[in-house]
Amino acid sequence: SVFKRVDQVEEKVKSYLTITRDQAIEKAEEVDRKIASGEKIGPLEGIPVAIKDNMCTEGVRTTCASKILYNFVPPYTATVVEKVHRAGMVMAGKTNMDEFAMGSSTENSGFQLTRNPWDLERVPGGSSGGSASAVAAGEAIISLGSDTGGSIRQPASFCGVVGLKPTYGAVSRYGLVAFASSLDQIGPFTRDVTDMAQMLNVICGHDPMDSTSANVQQSDYTQFLVNDIKGLKIGVPREYMADGIDPGVKERMKEAMGKLTELGAWVEETSMPHTDYAMPAYYLIATAEASSNLARYDGVRYGLRVEDAEDVVDMFMRSRSQGFGTEVKRRIMLGTYSLSAGYYDAYYLKALKVRTLIKRDFDRAFEKYDLLLSPASPSTAFKIGEMVNDPIQMYLQDICTIPVNLAGIPAVSIPCGLVNNLPVGLQFMGRAFDEGTLLRAAYTLE
Ligand code: GLN
């Protein structure tokens, strides 16, 4: 079972913040009894799943890897976790992450360091690093993460697993602790594309509890696992293959392009002229929304409250100063600044306009192509400590993934060979609500 693996490797990898072993084993035994009595079970029934610690789980601590929520036990369960339970899946535990999902290496966790199972001296990526390492190390079969600017796809690529960010609105965010509400989306990590299709069947769908959840007819995603991409048109934007991309990663990309052509797809270079502006626009929008979303942690309602405060303002200030880590504070300050009177038009509003231009780049590209292809990350997993003191360098990690969030479209990262014994991830980007075509292409490369 996965708990045997947990016993063997968790001490080194540290994917989990909370392990719910007893509940999980009890539930798994129930499924065993069902099988023994000849009852039919669902495709994912009894499968152990790890949940990123920013999804609320009733009765189970949910910390967002932040000291400010160190003792928070939610009184309700996120819709996506309800769906996982309803499918008969078994929650193995809650995974480590960058605090409030801000980061690309999981080093911003307020509690522990997660290591990449491929090389323990390296990061698993982030912010959903624990969810990626859990699947890569066999400590869970499937996991859930969240992706605001790349936090599923980049760690999937670093850990050699499949990671998919669904279309904005395809999966309910009810019960996901908000970072940047217009960008956040929950999605799975799996070992292969078949599991991914099955898991999307479980988690997608409209939810009246999330006003941004989309009411679209849901398809059975397994029907896209056909092993045929003849005639599919794939664009490769040259801006995603620029100088910052590691030469080894480019090599793997070129090989994949060759393979796709061989399989009958039509692969062509294209251009997305506004790509360079995605990064600054993202860091204005994401920090602005974060500064507003994180105002609720004041020591009154949830989590940490300092003792012996002089008065209520002193209590707010000291609870927030002690509870939040450096990166979270940096983002709150940046976001508050860009939203303040006098700067709003110059920064935030400008960023929203740039967001529209980026979205139009995609609209135009998808008039011609069914999919776009790029690296998922500019490099393979980097060393622990290498970037932690250089926030800009860390932000640049998401250069290939951020435009997708700004446009709200779906994208998947799939393992695509190794460079120096470390996994490389390739990203397919698709039209809104066309996760099916992503899976179809990904499946042929497996
Ligand atoms: N690394 C990006 C950030 O720090 C993306 C994070 C995410 O997708 N949650 O904002």
C-alpha cells in the first residue's frame, strides 16, 4: 500500500504536512470488503489520493503551510474533496506547499522542506511541491494541487509526473483557500494520462457554491484516449523557446515535435507577441488579489492570535507579522501598493489591459491551431537554496505557465525524457473547455 512507501521514504521526501492514515486504512478496508463480496466498484474507488493543504477538509487541519493557520481545522469540506470522497477515493493526507501557494519550489513552506524524489538535493517545484513529490515517490497514486501561475505544471515537470490545470471554472474552487481568485484553479497530478482522464471525470463539473464555476456539459474524458492525432494542428510559439530556456530542455522539445509530426500531427512554429508582458501583468494581478484575499487573517477569525497584545490594532499587527512568512508579506505589500489610490490606473488597470492582449494572442492562435506546445518550465529541478533569496529569479520559473492562467485556458505538463537524469516536462495548451484534446495529444506521447 502507499503507506508502506510513506514509511520508507517520507522521512526523506517530506511530502505531507498531515497524514490521515487511520481514516484511510478504514476506508480502504471497506472497499476490500466490497470487492470480496463481489460488489462492483467505481474506477477510482479505494485509490489513495493526497490533497494539497489549501483545500478545506472538515475535521482535518488545513494550514496552507502558513504559521498563521497552524491550528485551523475547517468546519466544512471543499467541493472537490467531497467529489473525491463520493468517487470512493481514500484521502491519504494533506501535502506541503509554498505558503499560500506563493512560490515555485515549496521552500516558502512555513513548516518543512520537501525534497525532489529524483534527487534529494533538489526542490520538487512549487507551489504544489508536496502533491507532485507524493505521486512521484509512490506515497499517493493521485494527488490534487492548485495552479495560479504554474503551481501544478511546473512541479509535475520537476517530478516527472502528469499535471493538468483545467480551464478556469471547470473545477469548483469552493473550499480552496483563495490566493488570486481570478487565476486559481484546482487540478490533478497522476502517473499517466489514463489516470488523469479518470480523475477529471471525478472533479470537473458545475457547483452552485462557486459563482465562477462554469455550467458546461461534461464529457467522459476517457473517450479521448484514442492514440490518434492525425491531422491535429499544433503551434509552437517561438517566444516560449527563447534564450532563457535550458538547451537540454529545448532538445527534448525538438524530439517531441519530431515524434508528433511522425504520428501525423501538423507542427509549426508560430508567434505570441505579448508573451513577454505576461510575467509583469501576472505579478500585479496576483499580488493585488492576494493582498485583498489575505486581509481576512487578522487573528480574530482564524488561526494564530498573539497573546498579551496592547489593544486590537496591536493584536492585528503582531499576529500578521508573526504569522506570515517573508514572501507572503512581500506580496501583500506589492499588491496593496498597486491597488492604492493614485497607482491603480498606472499598475493594476494597465495589467488588466495587458491580460486582455494576452488572451487575444491565444484566441488568434486557436483560430489556426488545436493545441500549442512549449516547455512546462525553463529548466529541470534546481538545487535547494539556489533561488530562495532571489525572488525575481524564482518568479521567472513560471514564464512558460503564467500566460495560460491569465487567459483561463487549460494546459497539461507531461514527462518527456530526461536531462542529466532529471525529468523534463512538456506543456500542451488548449482551447477553453477542450481538456479532451490535451489528453488526446498527451496520450500519444506516452
Ligand atoms: N510561482 C507562482 C507564484 O509564486 C505561481 C504560484 C501558483 O501557481 N500558485 O505566484
